Amino acid sequence: MAISKLSGKTCLVTGASRGLGLSIARALVAAGTRVFMTAKDLKRLSVEAEALSMPSMAADLADMAEVEQLATSVMEHFGCVDILVNSAGIFPVASAVDTTPDEFEHCMAINVRAPFQLARSFIPTMVKNNWGRILNIGSSSAYSGFKSTSAYCASKHALLGLTRALHDELKTENVRVQCISPGSIKTDMGKQVVGQDFNTFLDADEIAQVVLDTLAMDGAMIMDEVRLNRMLVR
């Protein structure tokens, strides 16, 4: 793909202090994109942002006021956001009975509401500029259901639905809304998956390259939903 098309574009990456979000931020910076990094862990975020010489701001995506302040800060810094990568997410593991309504709401707030809130903050400028990318990191759980992860599966199904709706709403404005749904990844979150061989999990840097290819596509074809599965599941 013509990754060079991303050079000079402005981008916000959530969950950028570790795991897949950090891999995506690194790949985008290497492609010449100006990346604003955000995560909840201020200390770790500061270290990673300094290493990439990119701006950053810590934010709790479960807090609507902090999400609004984040969007405002990014717009003040860049003037516009060309690319939004919603990578932040939480993975609560508990049976439905043991999951409280507050825990369910917290998962939905981070995994679904924050991506919606950020998207609606940046869509007007994307439409005005007739160019934009909103890429949501889904999950294999967006297409299936697994025990002890009802809140997580529900949130990823919702994120996929949000992606599909925004894609249909914005496709005539040259704003592409896409979802990449990987299986389990070799990250700290991936370590929460029990009963499976961690060695068979996906590599975050490889997924980041797929993200770059997806974002760089600018012709008549779109990869609106991408599923990345493990070769072996054990």
C-alpha cells in the first residue's frame, strides 16, 4: 500500500501507552504521521511519548468530561484530526452473574462510548476537509460470544455496529470508518485470557502493519471490516 499517503497526517491513538495501541502509534510515526498519544497511565504514557517525540495527554476514557477535554486538547494542538484510531479497551473476565451493572457500564463506556464521543468530535472537520479515517479496534469477540466475557463481547459487538453505521453515514464524504478485529494478542491484556496457549497469540507489530495498510487505502476499494485470526487455536 502507499503508506506515504499518511505522511503529514494528524492522528489520535487511544490506548497508546502499551500493547497494540503503542505498536500502532510507533508504526504511524515511522510512516511520517503526527500522532497525539493518550492513555490512562500517565507515567508510562509520558515515557513512550517522549521516546517518539510526540505530544500526549493522559485521560480516563470512562469519564465523559475527560474525553471532551482530550478532544479539545488534540484539536488545539493539531488544528484538525485526520485519523482517529480507537485502540483503548478493557477486558473484564467474570460470569454474567458476577458482573455488576456498574462494571458492565464501565466496560461499555471505555470500549464503545468513548470511540463514539471522539468520533463525533472530529467528524465535522473530516467532512469539511473531505478526508478522514476512523479506525476502531474490535475483536474476534465482535463476531462470537464466549463464557465469562459477556460485558466485553457485548461491547465489541456494539463497536462493530457503530462502525458499520458510521461507515454508511460518512462514505460519501470520503471519511472511511473501519474496524479491525484481531484474535487474542501477545499483550498484557492477552495474558488475561485463560486456558489458551499464549504462544499462538497474534503479534501486535504485525497487526499494526495491517492498520497502516488499511488506513493508507484511498481508491475505490475499502477494507471496511478486517478479521485477523490465529493460525492455531489451542
